[in-house]
Amino acid sequence: MRERYLEAFDHVWIDCLNGDKYKTGKVTPDGKPDPSIFSTEFNREGIQVGTAITLLARASPSGGVKAVQFRHLWGKDKRDQLLAEALGESTPHYEAVRPVMPLGLPFAPSRVDASYLSWPLLPELFPVSFPGVQTSRDDVLVDIDREKLVGRMEAYFNPTISSQEMAQIAPRAMEDAARFSARETRRYLLKRGFKPENVVPFSYRPFDIRWLYWEPETKLLDEKRAEYFPHVFDGNIWLSAVQQNRKSFDPPLVSPKLSCRHMIERGANMFPLLLKSNHSLLHDHETGGPQPNLSEAATRYLDGVAAEPVDLFHHVLATLYAPSFAIENASGLSNDWPRIPLPATKDALLASAALGREVAALLDPEGPLPKTAKRLKSIAPITASGSTLDPDAGDLELTAGWGHAGKGGVTMPAKGTVTSREMTASERDGLPDGALAILGVETCDVWLNDRAYWRNIPLPVWEYTLGGYQVIKKLLSYREKKLLGRSLSVEEARYVTDMARRIAAILLLSADLDANYRAVKEASLRIEQQRQGMRHGG
């Protein structure tokens, strides 16, 4: 459509009125309120999505658009600004935008590195990916506690339990929905029986590993991704990504487990390192064992530097976790899959991959805590106010208002209780040299209840997002006592401590990840310049 507009019109003016709940949170770039243009005294919110006004003008015959005229309007006074311009009391100021095809012809100003468009897209390296699993009945098929899930599914497959009784145990199992007849589905599955081997670990949200009953037949499990499931096996690893980010770019998640589509709020595609050899999209491989998920171009690249597919996988991870990569290429990342610069030498690739392996280890909540996280002992210890922590006295009950049940079994996050303050001298002394420059001195005490809290979670750690979610807060929202039905275990409370330390360690890798990205980028730019020179006889 945008391509047609550029051909059919001579002038395009765009007034972007912002006010988007999902993309900007209805705040301006400097954090001030940015209500919808449709906000009124009686309806403060207006509408939830952002709005733009586009004016298109055409001459006869049309010569096409040379540049789109674009501007942002922000804040509470944009309605008054438009009125003043309409009355001729002020003059609008636009920025000329020249849309480029590799970015999808964006009509808004674009910001990418000079060489970004010469790098391969993620699917041009790893061509096969699968959408994540979508249950549509999480409260039936997913659980934090394996025993609860097994008990619920055994009841579902028990012919002596009536539909009415089952509706009391798991209401949504017996509620009809689009493409799902509850009673017909249960009648069919009762004849076949329960498959206990299909109770599998499930990456549900960032750092949130649960249990899933993966049902291979019917629509009890809405989008089961039967083509994805066979490729989840020991030794394989998966990287999540989306083609377009709704919000600003978050780096990918990595998991060895079957993953939920909502690992990323926009909907995750999972890119594997390996594929079972009978996969139809593989080419020219011998049968017998898992084969790398590589394009022909990626295979040629790895042959040229004498490196392995796993090295490329972890290099991609290191690149996508470099903060400067996201800043420099924001426009490209909002319009298409990430593009990846390729190291010019084997040594450079291996150095980048080593950083990627560090990131992967920090992202694996079930793996051993890496040394870089272990040393952050002053971050997020579990503390009781004025006394010794006593789990038997209810100190691990999560009752500080982190989440509540919404419609259709959906958990709704809430504010919880957080106390902001400055780090104490002992908390600062417990951090490695240089950490304060990245983590800052503002910190949070995050409360379980009115007695116990995780002490000293630095503000950047507390606010850290993956997949569009505020990671620690999102995990806590599902574990409020009224939802979980019990207190946290000691292991679960320590899990939050470890998670905070893992995130802090990732943030402390920022400088190394940025330096690695710059080195790879500059080398790839030199190679591209050499190629351009060869093409033009230089």
C-alpha cells in the first residue's frame, strides 16, 4: 500500500498524534503525559491506540512522491497546536523522509547504522522457525506445580468424573469457544486416554518455566504446533524473535524447552539451532541425526571461517544483546527481523560467541548460576523486617498485591509494593568495580508481604524488560497467594534472588557486548566497502 501511495500521489504529509497505550504507554519521550487526541474532560483516556492524520495530494499527471513530510505531535497541548495552525497563528514544521524498500518503505524517520541494510536478516541465517505454542486454556493445560497439572489432567481423562464435576475442577475445560466444542472434545479424548509422557517443561514467560500438558489431538490445546514439538530435544536450543516489535526492541529469549507463543507479548517465533533430519525444509543432508538449521549462505559463511553452527548461534545472541545495536538500528528493528553483522574472521566469531554463551548461561534459570551472577551477593537477598525470616510463620506468602484473576482465567498484573531508596554503603561495597556506573545507586526493596522483602534490587534490574514484559514484576504477578494457592517455597523465593542477579550480570556485560558489536560492525563495513570498490573497478 505504501508503495502504491508513493507512485500515485505527489505529496504526503503525516501528523503523528501519538497517544499510544501499547507502544509508548501514553507518555512523551521525556516521560510527560501524552493522552490520546480524542481525550476529553469526560473521557481522559480517549482511545488506546495511537493516531495519525495523513494528507495525500495528487497532480494530473502524477510524478510520484519524492519525500514524505512527517512530524510528531506530543503531549497534552497537541489539540491546541493543531487549532492554532488551522487558524494561521503558527506554522507546522515537517521533516522530509525518503522511504527505503529494505525497511518496508517506512513513512516515519528511520534510524539504522550505515551498513545495517547490507547485513543478513535472521531468517536468512536460520531459515526454519516455528510460532510458539498457544494453549488458549492456560488455566487447564499449564501449571507452576507439576502435581496439580497431572491431577487436573487425570481428572479430565477419568470417565467416572462427569462434565459437571469437571467444570468445577477446571471450568474452562468445559466451556465452548471458537473452534472448540468442550463436550465433543472430551468425549473423543476419553476414548483415547491420558498421555503422561506429554507433561513437559514449558517456557511460559521470560524466566518463568512451568509444566504443559501437550495434547496432540483436537483443539483442547488450541495451537499445538505439531511441526515444532518433535524438534524439542536434549541438546537443542532455541532463540525467540518477532518480525516487528510493537514496542521498542527487546533482545531475544533463549530456551532449550518448548516455548509459549507469548514468551514475547507480540507473539514469538522460535528459531532452533538444530532440526530433526527428516524435516522437509532441510536440504542436502544425510539422514541419521539432528542437522543444523542453516541457510546455504550461512553454511558458506561458516565454511569460509572454519567455524561451527553453534558459534554463529551464540554470536547472534551476543549481537542482539548489545545495547548499542538496539539504539543504532531502532527503525530497522521496528520494521523487520533483526539483521546480523557477520564477523570477518574465525577469531572474531569465536570471541563474539563466547560472549553469547555467557548471555545464554545467564538466561537459563534452571542452569547453574554463573560466577558473574554469584558474586552479586548484595543484590536481592530475602530479608525479614526487624526479625529473622521464618517461612513457617508465613514470611514467604506473596500478598503484597502483585496480581489478581481476570476474565477467562487471565492473570492481571497489579502494582505490588516497592520501596525506592539509595543503596547503602555496604550494598555498594558488595558490587564489583564499575558496577555502579551501570546499575546506579537507586534501588528497590520488593515486598512479598508486610514483613518480608527482596532487598536491594537496583532500579535498572527491577525495570528490565524481555519480550515486552517487566521480567521480575511479571513473574510475581502469577504467584500472588490467592492465585498460586500457597506460599512460595524457599527455592522459589531464592529463584527470584537468582533471577535479579542474572539480570544484573547481563547488564554488567553491556560494555563488552557493545565493544564486540562495534568491532564486528566495523570489520563488516570495511569488507562491504571493499566489495563495492571491486564492483566499481576500484
